[in-house]
Amino acid sequence: MSTDVFDLPVSAFWKYDDGDDVLRPVAETDEAVQTVGEVPTFKRGETLYWDSFDSGKIQNYQYLTEQSGAFNLDAKLCLEVHVPCGSHGIIMSSATEPCAFNKIDIESLRLLKALVTEAMTAVKREERLAERTEELNQQNDRLEQFADVVAHDLRNPLSVATGFLEIAEETGDADHFEKVASAHDRIERLIDDLLTLARGEATIEDAEEVSLESIATKAWGYVDTDEATLTLTDEVPTVTGDSGRLTQLLENIFRNAIEHGGPDVTVTVGRLNEDNGFYVEDTGSGIPQEKRDEVFQHGVTSSQGGTGFGLSIVADIAEAHGWTVLLTNGTDGGAQFKFKFK
């Protein structure tokens, strides 16, 4: 310790832990250990150290045995000088002889206070810099994920718009332009939703009662469904959530079912038997048990040309709603996604 340089052999330093609101020992001279033993952590209000720390001023206790709240009087310490170091902690230096500290010793403690305070400030500065660096790294990761999500989710309505535009050009039927306009509206809503995700808004702020049947039908229209079939049971529930995000969730599940289950796959949406959620299942080949956890991770895909973001988006949206999602076998052996309300 620096106290050796200043000839302050019986000294210790407690760091203030603002999380637990305690004074926690971090350094103690060998002679202090021999004199008073290992010093403990002090909760707020315990011992004179707290009075001195809260005062922010150097306190010189010449007659320690007469002070209420003095620590370890069995050590026969005659005096202590307490030196608060701002919000960082407190230095204690003591002696077993009365009037052992002179003006030079007190000035040495003032200098030690300045050194310790500057050192602790530098440490906190480095910690904040490290935290900021970590935050920037996380933001960069989120931006990369956002870019992948944008490319992934916008592909659905763009494909739909392109397809109906080609049909309209071939047939001359202007009714198909309504489908193109609808797809463009969907793109605009997706951009708003994706910007929300990019800002890190991981919760649903304006939840409302939403017809899952209506959302499923709308989401099905945004996917290139080929010869696939959507089946809605008689008990498709109404849920509380964000209609745009839920449409995005179902789009990704539907597209995953078609990509992996084939062009004639059947997808069913219904209420869970325990009546605390809903399920979406398909008649495809299912997902192996050992891969069911990893498919919800960003970038994981088992199909050539896949982005690996479809089901991770599903998991993110479910979490934003406060739901849990479980992947199991479907009734006909395909994949079943169970969404349970908490």
C-alpha cells in the first residue's frame, strides 16, 4: 500500500459499494492485520467510519476509547484518523500510542487521499469506457441483425407484389393491382416495426385485443403459399398484443413451414388445450429434437439460401409479448409451435 511510503503502518482502505450500500475492505497493511486482524465489511451506520465517510471531512479521533461506535477497541488503539475519499471510500490510519500523529502525518494523509481519489476516479473512468465499448459492440451486433431482419422480412411482401404485378401485366386485370398496393402497405408497416426493433424496444407498449384468426388470414396473404393450405380451428383465440408484430410472427412461421414442409403443406392455427395460448403446426417433416433450441438463434438455418432469421424473429416477438414459445412435434409429425401466455 502507499501508506508504507508515508510511514502510516496501521492503515486500511474501505471502498464504498453503492450497490449494497456498504464499506467493503480492499486493502490493509500487514501491521494493521497484526494489530486489529482482518477488517470486515461495514453496513451503513456501523462504526465511526460511516460517520466520517458521510461527513466528507478528515476526522481525527485522539481518544478512541471514548468514542461511541469505535471499531475493535480490544486492539488498544489510542487514536484514528479517518480520511474520506469522495464517493470512492475511506482511508483509516491508527496508532497504539496517544498523540502519535503530527502535522506532517496529517498532511501525508491529505496527499494520500488525493492520490487514492485520483486513482479510483481513473479506475471508474476505465470501467465506464469498457462498459461503453461493450454497449457499442452490442449496438453494432444489433445493427447487423437489423440489416438481416430487414432483408429477410421485406422479401415476403416484395415477392407477393412482384408476382401480382406480373399477373396484372399478363392478364390486363387491374384487380391484381389491389394486391400489389396491399403488399406495399405491408412493406411500410414492416419498416415501422423493424425500426422499433432497431431502437431496441423489446416490449409491447400499445397492446390491444387482436383477433388471431384475422391476423393469420392476413399474414397468409403476405406469403408465397404456392399450393399450401391454411386451416383455422373453430377455437382460434383472441390475444392481447401488437397486430403488426403478430402478423410478422405468423408470416415467418408460415414461410418456414412452406420452405421446409413442401409446396402442398397444411398449416393449422388453433387454441392450446390448456386454454392459455395458441399453436401453429404443419404437416411437414418436423424439426429434429436436438435442433429445436438452436433454430431460435439468429443466423441458424438448415436450408440452402436461408437467412436463419425467420424463427429467431418469432422468438423475439414472442418474448416482447411476454410469451414463451415451445417447439414440439405436430399432430401429423410436422413442427408445432406452442405460444403460452404468462
